[in-house]
Amino acid sequence: MKCIAKSPGHDILSVMPVYLIAQLTIHDRAGYSEYEVGFMDILSKYEGKLLSVDESPEVIEGTWDHTRTVLLEFASVFAAKRWYDSAEYQKLGQHRLAASSANFVLIKGQQ
């Protein structure tokens, strides 16, 4: 589940905002609620922002196979990977992995 955060250096990606889009299908609501309980504290600790959670996103083209979409914002790719790779998130994420199927992608923002 790790994506390995690298040192930010002077790379343009280290100062560009990045968005994490997660598509999820929850198959165990009780188990997933264990994930939700600790999620915001860890996200805040790593300076991430929850921008949207949508249980029924409107597909205007193509297919969207999951039932929940989440949009997060981080200051940089480094910050997003630092959150994702953190011991706290890795431990909490085990609840999500057991209770849902998901796709996560990072999308680079504009400066």
C-alpha cells in the first residue's frame, strides 16, 4: 500500500498543489466506519484538505464503477505521499482495505 515519499528538493512538483481522487465501493459499512473515525485527524495532521465526498457522482461520459468518490487536496505530491506513507495512515488504511475496494490517483494542480 506504500507509494514512498521522496525528498521535495527543488522539483516543480514539490510546490504544485495535488489532488487525490479516490473511487470506492464499500462492502462492509461497519468496518469502513472504523476507517472514517480516525481519517480526519490524520488528514489534518499532514495538512490535507477534504474537498468533497460524493455517494452518487454524476457520470457525464464513460463509466465510473465505484459508488463513493472522495477528493482531497495537498500542497504538493511530497505532502500527499507523506500522508499516505505515514505509519498512522498505513495502520488506519487496513480498515479501508478490508471493508472496500478502491482506486486512488494523484492529479497535479496548476500553480
